[in-house]
Amino acid sequence: MNLKDKIKSNNFVVGIIGLGYVGLPLALEFCKNNIKVLGFDLDNFKVKKILKDKESYIKHIPTEHIKESVNKKMLDATTDFSRLKNVDVIIICVPTPLNANREPDLSYITNTGEVIAKYMRKGQLISLESTTYPGTTDEVLVGIFNKTGLKAGKDYHLCFSPEREDPNNAKYTTATIPKVLGGLTKTCGELGKMVYEKVINKVVPVSSTRAAEATKLLENIFRSINIALVNELKVVFDKMDIDVWEVIEAASTKPFGYTPFYPGPGLGGHCIPIDPFYLTWKAREYEISTKFIELAGEINTYMPHYVVERVYHALNDNKKCLKGSKILLLGLAYKKDIDDLRESPSLKLIELLEHEGASVDYNDEYCKSIPETREYKFKKKSIKLSPATVKKYDLVLVSTDHSYYDHEMIFKNAKVIVDSRNAFKKFRGKKLYKA
């Protein structure tokens, strides 16, 4: 039976490489639609949590969804990549970070491609979901796969379909977010569309893998630039004694021609802080300078430093030095009500504050401890909140506005509050500073 017939009859197996914030929810959607999934990951912890414990290791993904999928024998997981030869569709969901020079690090994609090449067989469809610069699919992956002697578009099929996950979004889920897809050839695109239509409500085909790669970059560049705009206005309006949050709320009443974006302590997550630089890097190949993107990056990168400046002034107003002060940071994840620390500005804030001699503790019930990363090696654990605990600190800094925070209790007991998320918008007083 050829792949097209297998897809039509739901008689195909999907292999998903990378069982993180993108790969795991996608795997569960296939399982929910009675399509078998074999998940691949280098992290044995994730495989054990799925197969042995049948538990979720991502806050917003319910354990019962994993348990049901495993019990129905729809979901399997492994660290043995030789089993790739047993699947019909391979979906790549691996990270695409920046290196120390803020240039694209494609090592996860190239390493994954080389592993796939060892075990790939005729007739398979391979889809890359990792955000990257235009040309990665048809230049990098085709170059790796064709070394096997198999020919792209003939012996195997290849497409690019960017992930659009927004963890813990109450309105949109993996299934309801439209899926952009570009195939290397017409047949590649058709097969990719057939696969994703099994689990996604709407698939949006585009003319090529490069168009699909560029689509994801445009989405996140649009957000990065507009966030940079309101971050810059926040600094300007603060000097004018104008509340930027009030201005945004008022502007949002216009029913056309305006989309609200909100300032913060810096950019977080795997997309907006990173993706724009993929296009900046690629544009240099064509001797083009991406001025808007680079300026937005400068502004957004500056925001944690601005927040620290506000902390300094808030302490100074209260006759305290930053050096030697005790600071409680609220929220470690990059956005509210999730457990995702990727590129979180909270980590940068801790680094900057401790560099200035402050002692920093944090509270985040979703991130009980800080794992070691390439950039940060903090040895901290989340402290429990109570009136007595809050009173011990010279300043409380709001970095992430989780819903569980008791703002009234915090406001009543904190000596000074610096709020970078407008979490205390209902409160007034000299102890409260916006950042």
C-alpha cells in the first residue's frame, strides 16, 4: 500500500522527533484521531514519564490525555532512533536557538537530519516544523537526505509546516490553529496536507517550503517590532508621567486600524526573541540590512536593563541601595500560567540584579527550581509566599503575572513593588512603581 492510500485509510504511523512544547501536543492530536504515534526524544525522562508513569511533564497538557493515548496503544515513545524505519511520516519538532554570536544554530536540525538519513526508506514523508530561515528545508535537509541515494520528491517526500503553538492559550489549540504548509514538490505538498488535515481543522497550502518558512518569520517579526514599539513608548511616556497601559487601553477602543500590543520586562519564549534574527542572518547573504528587525531587537534586549533601572530608582526613593538589598521576583516563566522558561526575561533580571550586588529570591509555583542552561547556572528554588515572607524583602519585582498571585496580600505587605506587567493596576500608592 502506498503512502497516499495509507493516509486515506488512517493506516499510517507518525513519528514525531522532539516531545516538547510542540511535539507532545501534536502527538496527542494524532492519537485522539486514532492515528498511531511513535515519539522520539533524546531525553529518557520524557520517555519514562510517557510510558511508565503515564504522566504529563508540561503544565498545560493534562495527564489524562497521555494516559488515555498510552492505554489505547496509540502513543509509544522511545530514545531508539533506529525505529524511524518503522514509521510512515516523520515530523521534526526540535529547537532552533541562536549561538553565542546571535546567529542561527541549526545543529539540532542537521543532527536530526543525519539520524533520519541513517534509517529513512522509500515512500516516507518528512515534515520540518522547527522555525528557521527560508531555504533550510530545500538546501540543508535535501542535501543531507539525498546523500543516501534517495531523491527528494521521488523516493521520499518533504515539506515544511511551521509550528504555531501558544502554550496555555484558552482560545486556540493545536487543532484549531490553522496550519501553513509548503511542499518541496506538488505531490509533497498534497501528501503533507492530507496528513495534517487528519488533526488540524484548517491547512493553508503555500507555493513552496521557502514561502512557508518565511510565513512563520513574518508572524514573529510583526510581533517583535510592535512589542518593541510599545516598550519604547513605555520609557518615553514614563518620563512624561503618562501611564502607557492606560494609553493602550484607550487606543484599543478604536474598532479598526489598531492592534494592541503590551510592554513587558523583555521578550521570552522560543519564537519572538529568536526567530527575527534568522531572517536578519539570511538577509546578509543577499546584501540586505534588516533595519527594522535589528532596531526592534535592540529595544527589546534593553528592557531588562530598564526594569533594573526602575528597581534602582524605587529603592533609592525609599533610602535603600540596590547593592545589599533583598529582592523577591514574582514569576519565572516567560508568560503567565505556564511552566516554560525558554528565553525568559526573568532569568536575565536575576543575573543583572545579582551582578549589582542584590540578593534575589523568586516565587513561581510552575517552576519549582531553575535548571542549568548554557547561559545561566542559578541554584535557586521557588520560595513559598506568605505575608511574613513578603515583608522580609526590600522590594517585590513582578516579572510574570501568574493568576494565582494574591495581589491584595502582596500589596499590603510589600515595602516597595516594581510592576513590569501592570498586575497591580487596581492599586494606588507611593510604594508602587511601573516598569
